[in-house]
Amino acid sequence: MRSVVLPATCLGFAGSGLAEPAVTVTPSIMHRTPSAHSRIVQEIPTNAQIDLSSCTGGWCYASWRDLFGYVPADAVAASPPSVVAPPPVVVTRPVVVAPPWGWGGPYVGVGWGWW
């Protein structure tokens, strides 16, 4: 029994790594096989993010909440990639601290005087 369960588990994880994100556009029912008369795996609400593996013949093989099965292709839309904007660039001027006397200080004059 263990030899049958372990390979099936590994195949499930391998298939999910190649999946593409998608979103359901209507409430849909996930079936065990690509047929409306097959066993129901689970119900999926609208706007649920699912992972699609492949779509053929009006059905898509997908996963949602760690369960795999087939959903109608017309109930699924491609999910736009999430784009994260970079933080804004902030430019600051360097702060120069100079004594109030001498060359280049805030006072106008030559040397050490105030004139």
C-alpha cells in the first residue's frame, strides 16, 4: 500500500510546480475527470486563485486548496502577473556643517573678521 501512495504523492507535487496561476470568473465545480457527470471533488467560488496545469477539450486540469481535478475552461481566466512597484527614489542634499568663522562660513568676509 505504501508503494502506491508515495509515487502518487510525488506526481502531485511535480505537477503543481509547472502550473500557471488563474482565477475563476464564476462559481465552478471541480470534477475528478473532464466530464460534468464525473465525481465532484470540490466547489470553487468566484475569484478563487487556482493553479492550471493544462486545458483541452473545454476542461482545465487544475488545483485549488491542495486538491486536483478538472474545471470547465469557460469558468477560468488567466491571472495577471502581480507587479510590485519599486520604492520611490529620494534624493537628498548632503548636509555640510561648517563653523561660523573662517573661510567658507555663513558670514561674509575675509579671514576671521565679521566685515
